[in-house]
Amino acid sequence: MMKDLIKDQYGLLYSSELLLSIILLIFIIGVVANLSDGLNEKMLSEEEILSLERIAIESSDYLLNNPGNPENWQEDVGSDNGMVSKKIIPGLAIKNKNVENSEFYSESASDEMIMSNAISYNKLIKIKNNYDSLVDGNLFNDSVRSSMAIYPLNSEIKPIEMGYNFDDEDDNVNDNEIVTVNRTVKCDFYSNFVVYNFNDLELYGDDYNKDMFCNHDSNPNLTNHSNEGKSLWLCKNFRVYKESLDEYNYYLISDESVKNTGTYWILESLNRTNENKEILNQEVIDLNPFLMEDLENSSENIYSIHFNVLKNRIDDFKTVLVAIPKNMTDVLISNDEMNYDYFRVQDVNFILKAGYK
């Protein structure tokens, strides 16, 4: 009986080894199958990423090189109320404008060629306010989730970000499943509101000559504005229509460095000449009170603005004359954008990210 028991034990042992071997074999087959499926998924993912890259690059090229369809899509009234037409394909490119010298017009008479590597800040803000409809819906046809941003090289300008938050910790999207397109372009910001730029590019030290007629040089009752001694006179003329005061606010905006230049300025019209020089020590000066009083009994007038700048402080003299639409003035002030840097064309990094939903 003991021998039979021993045989049974050996039989039990052999059966256990066989069962363990079968389980181990099944486990190995499962692992191999999973590895094979994972490899196939990885190959498919690479194909999808290549397709996603193509979509992102082509979309970025369209945004940066086309004004959109229609070209004035940003003026669509419906977008202000969240009612975006499905026919709008947004674009950020800017078309050059013909601008009459010495006079401010809300729009010029004709369009020229598209500016190279330049985007419209106004269009960018319109996209931000309706991103899901304009970009994810109309541009990408709801096939991907995306984000768009500009990061100015000038640290005084705030970045603009919009769209899907790929940095969300609760998001299950892996970084290697996100395509990023990065381009360096120029952004106009509020430079299209500038009537005149008064900066060091117009001043050439002792070689600088005024390129406009200055009434002080021909009127014997006024101090001559010839460029002699330690300072230079920069004199410009511009026309203002009374009706434009209903639509625009006129400001003189300077960089904060102007406070250290010792610059004096004069604003006058043909009918109200004066010698009252004022020190230019404010970054923002509202010109509307003067203009409204002067145009009370006139439909238009030509104005002269004169700056007396020390030759050794020319590089710090950075000032612009701007005409800002009245409905935008409060927005600029509340967003802390009523400063010199926002009225200059700035270099920015344009970044578009895309990932499958």
C-alpha cells in the first residue's frame, strides 16, 4: 500500500507540474500577443502623428499667410454675439494699406499685397473670443483639439493664449501625441492706430533736417525752429476732421524713458499758434480737449506738433500720435495696454498645438 501511495504522490506531482507548465505557457502567449498588439498600435500611432503634423503645419501656413475668407471676416457682426458663420475660415495675415501722408483715415482707398510674416492683433483677439467655432469648428472641422498662442519677444507685452489646455494634469493626452508648430512672426498690435511715429529713426543727429513745412520758420512773430545748438526740433503736421472726434480719441503716447529726455512740446493749429512749450513728462496725454475746443466752429483743421529734443537724448525719445476708436479706449485702459510698446509692431513667437480628440 505504501508503494501505491508513493506512486500516487509522483502522479500528483507530475499533474501539478503539467498544470503549472500550461498556465505558464498561456501567460507567455498572452504577453507575446499583447506585445504584438502594442507594436501594431505604435505603428498606427506614428501614422496618425504624421497626419496630425501635416494638418497642423498646413493650418498654420494658412493662418499666417492668408487674411481669411472672407478677407474682412473679423468685421462679421455675428461673431460679437457668439453667432459665428460656418462659412468663415479665419486667417491672420495683414494686407498693406495705402495711407495718405499727413492725414488720418479710418480706411485707405485700396489694398496692396499681403505683408510677409505679419499677423493682425485684431483678428487674433476675434479668434480668441470665438476659438471653438472659428478654429476647432471651421478650420479643423472638429477633427482635432487645438490651442494657439503668441509670446512676444518684448517682455513688456503680455502673451495671448487660447484654445484647449494641453497642460491640464487631468488630461490623458501624452506629450508625444501633441504636435507643435512654432513660427516667429511680426504682430501689428495697435500700430494701425498710429498717425505718426516720432522716434530716433527720424532723427539723425546734426544731419537731421525737418521734412515738413514748419510755420515757426516762416512766421517772424514766432521763434524759429531751426536745428541749432544742443537740441533738435521735430515738427509734423496732421489734419483732423471734426466728425472724426465722434469716433476717435487722440493721444500722445510715449515710452517711459521720455521722462528723462528733457523734451519740450507744442501743439497748435493754424489759427491758434503759440510759444507755450511744455515739458513732455507724461506717458499718455489726451489731446481731445484741445481738438474739440479748436474745432467747435470748424469742420476740419491742420495741426502742428513740435518737439524739442536734446541731441544727446535722442535714443530715449520714443513717442507716437495715435487715434483710437472710442469703443476701444476703455478696453485698452482696463487691460493696461495704453502704452508705447503696444503701438509698435513687435516680434512674437506664434505657437499652434494640435492633438486628436
